Amino acid sequence: EPEVTQTPSHQVTQMGQEVILRCVPISNHLYFYWYRQILGQKVEFLVSFYNNEISEKSEIFDDQFSVERPDGSNFTLKIRSTKLEDSAMYFCASCTGNTEAFFGQGTRLTVV
Amino acid sequence: AQTVTQSQPEMSVQEAETVTLSCTYDTSENNYYLFWYKQPPSRQMILVIRQEAYKQQNATENRFSVNFQKAAKSFSLKISDSQLGDTAMYFCAFMKPDQTGANNLFFGTGTRLTVIP
């Protein structure tokens, strides 16, 4: 069964460092998303990506964040200068646009 | 914007019993999808069940079923014969079909379910 895969499963980084979270969406999906979940809290939308460009982003997705689909398969989220409050679980998701979103297993980001 | 409300932050149920998790939503859309996602301690988001708004029949998946009341904008999840492995956070989610790539998936705040042996 096709699935969304995310790497790494856990990333520890020092405050101020850049991190790149990687995702491989399901191959025939066209819509890609990043969500984050601070421990014990709700799932928050960060950004959606379609047709090789950002289609919508939330207030959380400020200039420190960027996304790329560099090679037609990977979908990355970059945080340029991490802050302590960026510590969270980051989920990548993809869908066809008319079905449920399929989620990756998440990347736990810890900023120290 | 769509909103999804889960009014039960925590619930518990005895093993083998039945429990119902509630969810309400607000939308002006007529065509949409509703989902329940399960998030176990591993924190992966797992789809439990989906419901298309145009279908009157309530969706069922083995021990999981929904009570979809479109007019009331209510979408509750019933878990029958609860098992220890059902212990997890459950998120209700709303999605509207969108061809522009805009965010179309909205989550409730979740209900933490504990199955007691």
C-alpha cells in the first residue's frame, strides 16, 4: 500500500541552526501539506503546495520557513534559524484533492 | 473558514464497552468530507473512517461507525467492543474538495481516549 514517508523520525538541533525535514508523498498525489503539532496540542496547518508553488500558508509559516519540491518526488520543509518554540511534531501529508489526506509518520523536532 | 469542534478533551471506556466521541463542524459548503483520525502514542496520524457528505448512509469500518447528521453538522464516532489498542488521541477533521491547492483540511482539538482494562 502506498504511503507517505518522512525522514528523519527525530531531529535534535541547536537553536539558530537550519533544519530540513524531508517527505516523499504518494506518487500520484498532487497536493502536499505540512502540519505541525506541539506536544499535546492541536494539529496546526503550516502550508499547502500545488503545481510547484505554495497555494496557501498560515501565520505560523513566516520568513523562517520555506518549502521545496526539488526533484518531483521529495517535498521538503526548511526552517532557517530554529527557535525553541519550533519544537514540535511535523507532519507531511498528500492527497489527490478529492480524498482523504495521507499522513507520514511525522518528524519530531527538538530544538535545544 | 471551516471550524471543527470536539467538546470532549478526554474520555475513558472499559475494555469491551462502547464509547461515542462527538464532533461538530461549521461550514457553508454542501459537498465535503469528514474524517476521524487516530493518533496513538507513536504519534502517527492514522485514518479511522471517512464520510462523504453526499452519502446519507453512515460509514462503518469494523468496530468503528459514525453518526452523521448533516443538518445538525454533527459527526460522532462510535467505537464498539473497545480494545486496549484503541487508546489514542482521536481527531475529527473536515475537508472540502479544492482544486486550487488551498488548505482544505481542518482539524478539531482532539479527544484523548483511554481504554481501561
